[in-house]
Amino acid sequence: MTYETIVALLGYCVILCPAVLLALLGLAQLAGRPLSERSTAQATEAAVLLGLTAAIGMLALMLMRGTRYVPIEFGNLVFIPEQHFHFHLKLIFDRLSVPFLILSYALVGTVGAFANRYLHREQGYRRFFLFYAIFLLGMVVASLAGTIETLFLGWELVGLSSALLVAYFHERAAPVVNGQRIWSVYRVADAAFLIAAVALHHATGEGDFAGLMGTGPWPGGHAALSSQQALGIGLLLVAAAAGKSGLIPFSGWLPRAMEGPTPSSAVFYGALSVHLGALLLLRVSPILDLSLTLSAVVVVLGLATALFAALTVRVQADVKSALAYASLTQVGLITAEIGLGLRYIPLIHIIGHACLRTLQLLRAPTLLRDYHRLENAIGAHLPGEHDPWGRWLPPRMREWLYRFSFERGYFDAWLDEYVIRPFVALFRWCDAAERRWTTLLSGGKGRESDQVIAAHEEEPL
Amino acid sequence: MAEPFSSFRILCEKRSPHVSDSATLASNGTDVGSFAGRVPTLPQAIEHAAHLLPSQGPITSFVHHNTLHAFEELPFHAALEAGSATYGSQPYLAEDQYRRELARGRILPQDLSAILIEDLGDDADALIGCLGTRYQLRLAMLQHPLRSGTDAEMRWFIAETSALWRFKDEVRPELQARAVGKTQHWVMRDLRGNGVAADPRLERLAAGLFEQFQADRIEHWNPEKWAGFTLHLLWRVCRSGVHGLAANPRHDVRRARHRDLLLAAGGPDIDPWVNKILIRFCGCFLDQGFAAWTLPHRNEGFWRAFAELYRQSSPIRGWMRNLPAELRRIEAAGLSPLESLAESLALLGVPEHETEEFVAQTLLALGGWAGMLWQMETNAEWTVHPAPAGSLCEYLAVRLLLERLALAHGMAELGLTGIELAELRARLRSKVHHGQRASVDRRAFAVFQLAQFRGWSPAELWRLSKAEWATLVHEIEEFSGVQRRRVYHLAFERHYRNQALDAVAAHVRRAPAPPVEPIFQFITCIDEREESFRRHLEEVEPACETFAAAGFFGVAMYYQGAADANFVPLCPVIVKPRHYVVEEVVYSLQDSHRRRAETRRVLGRASHRFHTESRTFFGGLLAAVVGPLASFPLVTRVLFPRLTSRLAQSFGRFVQPPPITRLDLERTADPPGPEPGHRGYSVPEMAEIVARILRDLGLTARFSRLVIVAGHGSSSLNNPHESAYNCGACSGGRGGPNARAFAHMANDSRVRALVRQAGIEIPATTHFLGAFHNTCDDSLAFHDLDRLPLSHQEDFRKASAALDEARGRNAHERCRRFESADFRLSPAGALRHVETRAEDLSQARPEYNHATNALCLVGRRAWSRGLFLDRRAFLTSYDPRQDDAEQTVLLRILQAAIPVCAGISLEYYFSRVDTDRLGCGSKLPHNITSLLGVMEGAASDLRPGLSQQMVEIHEPLRILFVIETSPAAMASILERHEVIRRLVRNEWVQLAVIDPETPRLHWYRDGQFEPYQVDSVELPLVRRSVDWYRGWRDHLGFASIVPAGDARGAPAPDGTSPPGAPR
């Protein structure tokens, strides 16, 4: 077997494992013959182990040969020449994607083993693992994406599974509301992403990162764009990254994501999907290099988010919100590092942070026991006000800071009041206008649905 | 909506400041005098309402109690009704869950009919028209599920399914044939031809039907066509019958709160707005040291802290815009929180007589947090940050202030402008649609289904007069879903009760005789998890004897271990300990102890720093660098939990306190206190404790050479409810130190001398040994083995070998309940399995705790020894022959046992029947907050109660006490003790007594003891427990476990299967 065949085989294996897993779990449910808990767990374990082994094998091969760039072509998924439309599926293995890929496999795999026991006997066990498979596939595709449309595909899969997992307990209202909120933030990010992708195609004629950034492997490479184009497209991409990573002003969704079962909160929001924005920025880093303004925007956005989250985390009294904002602090810093032109440091930062945060989130329910143990070790109640700086600020300032953090920077309120409200009001107005017109035209009751009595108003026998 | 543009305009106008806001006082000028008069009565109203709030304190010391404690004054079923009305909770399991129990034999048809007859009394034979008796009607309603739904659903069901074409599957063929036959007669005789012309009603009834069925070939119709025709006709008859009947008077839902009315009238739900702020604020206010910044002005109380936080703010949210101004106005007017509360009530138009109801409903809108505030204010002086007195009042004042602002905003959104808040309720009540109408389709469909089950033909129903129809519908509606579930519940309880009492009656005759000279004696807690342990121990070593007393063994103390930072109370929650006990490392090891304590302190500080710093800006940077190292514990913890914990333990051994310690147990100075010299007990106090416990146990003679006293507790990971798994008699603490202290006292020769004066002679050759049983990993640790006399080492070796074997078997029996444990596990494998569970981060069910508890036996072990109770029975030792005429000992035992066991049983009952409202829902999204409790997700109400994972296998039954005493003696105890009387009289628990002399049973029913008629005398007999429970996950029936040749007149063991078990 030649080197090329082995590489291709490993490459296909990496991507096919989660795809087959998803197909297996999904089709079994579609066919009305869902797998048992045991076989679901076995299938998941097999897929993750195989994928992880292939990824590590790929890394080993690349290290041995000293290759820094291995593309795997799947060709055009959709191709309509008349419309100048193509959807080009291509995966690349390089210094950015391989570490991210191995990280995804390792964390998702561990959490899969965890969830298998944690969700034992749970009604939604199969649903959870179905979303899990979607998430894994999304993460793998997004890490390896070689074209912007491939990245978008992975990005969407992650977004979809994340929103569904937040709304996992769909018999209660809060998870559904919060899931929907996250979904809408993701839509905004997706729209920005999509426009950026189209603009990129428009500017360069294709979405291939290799073509876009010259031939040099990551993080070398130079984007074939003008500075102006880079700024425009870059800003859109930054907006997309901000939505996905919960940077300001979208930060409000991160604590809301804690509605799902502990393992999914841990790996998905605490560790992986929150870093997806950073991954995007790293992937398109040659564009950042082109425009100083753009880099500055990224730095400012990252630092502002980090500062905001570092303040907010201090007033959180519940462990999961605290961890969510702690994550956000680091994601902000990572973003700033990227803006400063660093490449490997943010990557290392992501890996370290993701591992640590996953462990902390998985252990979150053990907090009381941990605190008790620490108390016993220290021999006294734990110091409550563990904050060296707060003391130096004037009281008024401290109160202001406390309120700012307590209100979580007012970002959610601001979005509600100045974006969502006018939006809803506009559509209410349209609705009212329509009702008026239909009433006028039909010369009577405009809408039959007005007469329907809500089901909950009737009592069962 | 009156005008299409109004809503948009209001939304826009909201932002302009000149719109007068009826929530603020500026415009309407209510003066202080008009509400000041209410102020003095308010604290009392709030205190009353607070009784309705959950009474669970901080989760770190979890105490089981009756979830509906507020209604304990009422009889059980009435209390359930009141509870449903107050909390909107379910009183019983759902009907189909009971039906499932019926299908798998946990309820038998004879239980249902017996309960129904008993329930109806003389009314059972009342005739409903000519359609049979009330009993028959109700039985039919119980046996077959009646479908119902909304009107739209009903219409769909009739039109789209085969409901009018085929009889329901459950209808017996002969009933179908009868209905069809009668219909044929009726049709051929009356409906076709001349009969119709004579009766216009009949004509209307059959209109179009014959055409639809092509009646010209009526004589050649096949049976299916006739069935379809019969059902169509039946449906028409039912519809015309119930048409025009008056609606049953129905209790309207109490809607005292403006919010409920606003929501019902189509307005926005203001609770999420207000709750969002209050959840976060309560979390910060009650925080026990988690957040890095404490809430400013927290020490000045809830109101002050809130006012300071928002007085200078400029909120963005529309409904909160007026908050700062309003806070400043209240401050300028010099109103106290209580006065502000009174003012809010006045502004909201709540009249004085309604205050309590309104306050209660308002508090229940965020009941978990309000309850925690109340607990922290009244009952938590031992916590790091208790809440100041008056916190709940101040919370309510803040809440009503916010509600006022939110209501004003919500009103505007609904298009209600220009009215005062005080008028809002009246205005909304007139707007809200009153659903007081009887649904013809739903009523008709109920009768339609019943007619099939009971074999009523259309002709019979057609002849009913309107009055008879009214009676029929009334009868059906009277036996509502709740009533049917009540009957099911009673039948469920009856089945288990009869099985239990029959088993006791049968087993008493064949229980093996206790050993004459026991080789060792083993004393445990009364906890039902020790039942199997004792049984296995007695199987392994027939020459041993076991006893049980409440697991603090009379030693009520504040205890501090050698490695503990603080004192914790180890005694039932109703007892306030006076004594302090400290564990100390022996003198020769104190240097090493100090060194290790210092190391622990350094490590502890470092890891606490890391823990908090990893969430900060710069600390997090560092954490990210060492982060990849976290992947190691992450992966090993999840994939190899047992191995990882073993490794961690062996490393930890270097910093743990040295293994040889002693209790500072003897007090030399008065009064008792935590300082050296004042700690511990005086010798007479010790003697009193020892004598009392031995007397309670009935262990006053025949002491063996070794007596082991074992407290219990449970350890598990990733489990915020860990404390709930510990010993209930130690307020959710671990009972090891109590057992150790008791053994220590009983070994003291001065104590023994005093005990001898009390009439109990402990031989000098008897040695007591303390131990700790971990019910999660089934480990057993002995205390003070270094003080074991050389002469007793051989005894200990034997006993510990038996105990080792017993804990393996115990783990094996427990594993049968865990789906993830293979049936083929050996006892050693089972031990490994339960050890893994205890150390597994991902394990949501480390053990099943008190789940399945259903029984409490109080009496000598002699008659329960060898009875397989399936870990469902609390066992309390008591020897009536050693009690005095006033039953002093029994009263002493019961005044602890009945409330504690009832609390556990009822908490499990309510958490099981309504896990969402009365329990704490699923464990999976739980989020520890303020180090006090759990929320679901990032912002929800605090969730008291038990989780779905804890109660899923529980059968919600009221606990049945079987007490070895005479009915007269028990009656006298009921007279004397108020708490016991209330629980028993109001039927929160079930009670039976077994006569010490003749094994005759009486059970307590309707206020008196009645002789119990044994149902069945058959009780399976097997040699070993494992022969009975092997290969079966579900609940098991009773059985006698009698080793060969040890039964008194017992028949040879047979292989009878447990009911429902596969052979």
C-alpha cells in the first residue's frame, strides 16, 4: 500500500466514522426500530475509537513524513454551472485541523462514555445520542473543512445539535425557550457567515482556503484579497464568530445553554462549540493579516468580552453559570490573541482550556463535596470574599461594577429591548393590518382561528 | 383587540416618560394612613403562608420530611386534595400507571372490588336507572380506561377512527352480541315503518342513518354492518340523551393573583420577568461563599440590599424603567419594607380579608426560593450566612414592588390603559372567559364507551327519561379521575398490606428460634437498607443475633473528626445536641498529625485557589496552560472510576490523619461545650445512654462476647443529594462516630457498674466494638480495633469473616435492582460493581437509598428473623416483655420511629407521584446554587424534594407499621402522644399490631383496631435469600428463608416462585 492510499484511507475513516454513526442511529429510529441502550453505546464507542485512532494515525504519518498539508477531495457536492453555483466538499489535515480534530474526538468520546451511564434509563437516551452523533460529525467536518462551504456545513450541524440539546428537556418551558434563543443567535451568526461566504466567492471565484490563502500551509499563506475586501468579509466573519462563541453582545446565550443534561453542557458549550468561532478566525487568519483595522476589531472585541466575563463571573452564585462565564473569559482572550497575530498560542490555549473546562463542568455536581473537603483541609470555612482588587475600588464604583455584572452587562436586556421588541412590534403591526384588510374584504370575521378555544381551557372529564 | 394599531402604538409610547404609570404613587396619591393599619397583621399572615412553603433547608444536611406537612392536620385524602389545589400537584399516580400495576399483578381485581365496596358502603347497591348498581358502574369505569379529550379531539376521534364502526376491543363478545341483538329488534320493530311516524323524536334520531347504511338490504346485513349500525345509533342516542343537561357545578380555579388573571385574559406572563431578577438576587443574597463578590449591603437585609442595588440604576428593560424612581420615592416617604408591602397590597387592591391567600399564592410563585429564605431565616443558625430575621417579609415587599411595575407594563401591552392597578383584577375577571359549559360530545362519549362495556343497548338508553340521563351523567362525573385514582391507590395499598400481614402471620409460626448462646451480636440502624444486611448475616452465621435502634444510638452530639474543620450535629433533627465530641489523634502520633494537617492545609489552600482562580482573567490563563493535564483525570475518572479512586486514596493516605485516634468522650468540667474539658459526657450520662439503648433493644441479658455496633452512611460522587443518602437519624450525617462513641461508653467499667444498678448486667467478658457501614459501596470499617482485647481477637476474626461474606451477599442482592449490573455477577463481582458506582462521576444512581420503603416492623427479631422483606422494611428492635405497664420503652421508640419513618415514606410518596412539582425533577440538569440547593439549568426555582432517579423504582404506598404490642396498649400511646396520634388518625401512615402472646394481628381502621382476617396462609419457603431474589429486577413477594432443619414445624422448602416471577 502506498503512502497516498493509507493517507486517503485514514482521511476517509476520520470523516466516515461519525457519518456512519449518525446514519445508523438516525435510520434505526426512522425505521421505527431504535437501537437498545447497549447497542447505541457500543456503536458510539466504536465510531469514536476508530475515528480517534485514524486521526492519531494521520498525525503520526504526517509527523514521520514531515508533511504539513494533506488535502482530501470529495469533489463538488452540488454543481450548477449555469448559476455559477457549486458546493465544494474538501477536507484538509494541517497543523490547525489535526489538533482540533483529536481534541474533538477525545472530549466528545469521553463525554459519550460519561453520558452513557449518566443518561441510563432516561427516556431521551436515544435522542441524546442522535444529537451527539450530529454534533460529532459537525465538529469533525468543521475542524477539517478545506472550503468555506464545508466549514459552513459543519458549523450548521453543530448549531443544530446544540440548540436541540439545550432544549433536551422539551416537556418543560424554560429549556425550549432558551434553546430557541440560542437557535436565533446562531441564525444571526449563520447569516453573517453565509454572506461572508458568498462575498468571498464573489471576490475570488471560489471558497477554497488553499486558493484563498495562497499555497503555504497554515498558518503561512497569504489571502488573495485587497485590504478593503478583507475588511468587509472579515467583519462579517467576526460577527459570525462572535455569535457562535458568545462574544459580546451575544454573551447572553451561554448561561442559557446550561438547561441541558450536565454532560452536554460540559462538552458542547463549555468546551467545544464555544471555541468554534475561534477556529473560524484561525482558519481565515490570512484575511486578518491583511487588514490592521480588522485585527484591531478582533482584539478589542476579544478583550472586551474577556473583561466583561471576568467581571460577571464574580457575582454568579451558581456553579454552571460561573463556569459558563469563566469559559467566556478565556474565549475572549483567545480571540484577542488571534487578533494580535498569534497562531499557535491560541491553539494551545484552546486545547488546554477545553480539557480543563470539560473536567470542571462534569464535576460541577460534586461541588458541595469538594468544598466540604477543602474546608476540612484548610480547617476553617472557605474565605468568602476571595478578591484582592475589589477592596481598592471606591464603594460607588464597586456597586456600579456589581450591578453591571449582576445584570450581565445588560446585553440581553439591550437585545430584547432594542432589537427583538421593535422586530416583534413590526410584525404585530403587519398582523393587525392584515386582519383589518381580511375583515374588510370578507365583510365579517376575518379569521376562523380566532374562535378556537385553547386546549388547556377545557378540563378533561 | 379593539383597535388594530393600538398594540403597536402602546409599545412605542411606553418609552415616553410622560405616560402616567398607575403603578407609581405619584399620580394617585394614596396616603400612608390608608394602609398603615394593615402593617401589624402582616408578619403573621406571612408566617401562616410560609407554612405552605417547602421546609427543606440547605441540601448539605438533607432531612426527609412530609412534603405536604402544611396539611398534616387534615386526613390524608383531604390533604391531598388541598395540596392539589394549593400546589397544582398530582395527588396519586396517573390512572394508566395504576392500570399497569393491575396488569402486572401488583393490584388484583379482588383488591379493587373490595376497596370499592368498602368505599361505597351502603350506597354500593344504589340503582342507576335500570342500568345496574352504582358499584357495577364504578367498577366498569375502573376496569376500562375511558378515553376523553378536548372537544376538537373528540370530534376528530369520532370522525376519523373506527370508534363508530367497531366495538372497543375490551368489550366481551357476548355483550356485543346482546347489544346488537336488542338493536336489531328495536330497529325492525320501531324504527323502520310505522313506529317512526308515531314518534317525531325517533324520526329525528334515525334521520339519514338508514340511507347511509343502505337499508333496503337490511335483511342481508352481515354482523359487522349491524355492529357499525348499532354503534352509530348508540352514539346518536347518547348525544341526544346528554343534550341540554345542566353543567355540574365546578370549583373555579382560585385566581387571586393579578398575574394569573392577566395571563388568562391573553396578556403577557409577568412571572418570568420578575422571577428572573429575583432568582438571581436570592442566589446572591443567600450565597454561602461561592461567588467571589458578595452582594453589597447584604448584611443590611434583603430590602436594603435590593434598594441599594437598583436605586441609582437606569434599567434598560421597559417594565423596570420606573424601578429606581419608585425606590427613591419609597425611601423619601420613609417607608419600612413592611409598610411598603402594605402599600403595595393597597395599591394592588387586595382587601384585608384576602391578604393571607394572596400572600400565599404570591410566595408560591417562586416557592423554592421563598421557602429557602424562610428556612435560612428561622432554622439555619448553624450555616455560614444565615438570613437575617424578616427576610421573607422583605422579599415579599420587593416582589410585590416588582410585580406592580410589571403589571402596569403588562396591562399596557394588553391594551388596558387608564385604569388603576387596584381595579385591575375586577376588570380582568370580567374579561376572562368562564369555561362553565358542559361539553355534549365529551359527556356523550363517556356514556357511549360505558354503554359498550356494560352492554347497554341503544334501545335501553333511549327509554331513559331526561332525569335518568341527568342521574347517569352525574354518577359518571362524580366518579372523576381523582376519585378513580384514589380507589386504585387504596387497592394498591390493600394488596401490599394484605401480603405483608399474611406473610407476618404465616412466618411467625415458622421463624427459626434465636440462638441460645449467640457467638456475636450485631446492632444496626433501623434503616430498611440494613434489613438485607442483617438477613444475610443471620444466614451466613446462624449463631449470631442482630438488633436495630435509631442510628445515632442515643448519642446526640456535635462531632468533629480529626480531619474536620467544623462540628456537625449527629442526631435526629428534632433533637438539639448539648454535647460536643472531638476525635483526636493519639499522643504518640501527634507530631505526624500536625505535619500532615499542615500539608493538607497547604494543598487545600492551593487547590481552592486553583479552583477559584481558574475562573478569573489571569488565573484562567495559567489554568489553560496546565489544562491539558486535566485531560488525564478527566479520562481516567470517567473510564476507570474504581481504579482512579483507589490510586487517589493511596496517594491521599500520606496526608490523611494517622490511623490511630480516640474520641475525647469523657467530660471533666461543667457545662458541656466545645472547649477541652467541657467536651464529651459525664459517666452517669454515659450510663444513662447505654442503659436506655440496651433497654430499647431488649438486649439486657445473654450478652455475647462481642457486640458490634454499626452506624451507617453513604458516599457517592457528583451527587448534590449525597446527604439524603446518609443516616436519617443523624440529620443526614454519617453515623459511624455515634456507634463508636456508644461502644466506647459501653466498654467503660464505671459505666457498666452504673448500668448494673439499673438492672442490666453486662458481663466482663463482653466487648463492644463500633463500626461504620457504607450503604453505597457496602464497605464495613471498624473503629478502635487497637483497643480490642487480645482475648477477643479470635471472636473478632470469626465475626469479621461472617460480616465480610454478608456484605458480599448484600451487595449481590442490591445489584439485582441495578439494570447495569449483570445477573451473573458473583458476590465478589457485585462488591466491585457497587464500589465502582460509589466512585463514578457519571453515576446518577449510586444506590437506591430509601426507594421501595413500605413497611416498618417494631418488635423482637424472633418473629421476623428469616422473613424476606426485600429491603423494604425498617426494622426496630423492641421487646414488649421487658416493657413496663405504661409502655414507656415503646413510646420512647415510637416517638422517634413513627415521625422519622413517616417523613421518609411520605417524601418518597410525593416525590414519586409528582416528580416535577413535589420532587426535584430529573437529576441531569441540576445546577448547584449558592451552595444551598439545586436549580434546573441556569435560572429556575430552587428544587426541593427527591429526584426522578432516586424514586423511579419506588411504589408510592403509605408506610405500614406492624408493632408488637396489644391493641389496648397502642391505643393508649395514641392517646398520649400528639404527633403519633395525628399521623395515625389522619391516616398518613398505616398501623397494625401483633399480639406478643398469641400471634394475632389487628389493624387500625377508621379510628379503631379490628382483628385482621388472614387472606392466605401460603408463604413460600426457601433455603437461602439468593434462591428467592435471583434473576429478578422487580419487586418481590415475601418468603420465609429457613436453612435446612432449622424451622419450627415448617414444611419442606418448595420452589414456589414469587408472584409474577418466571419459573
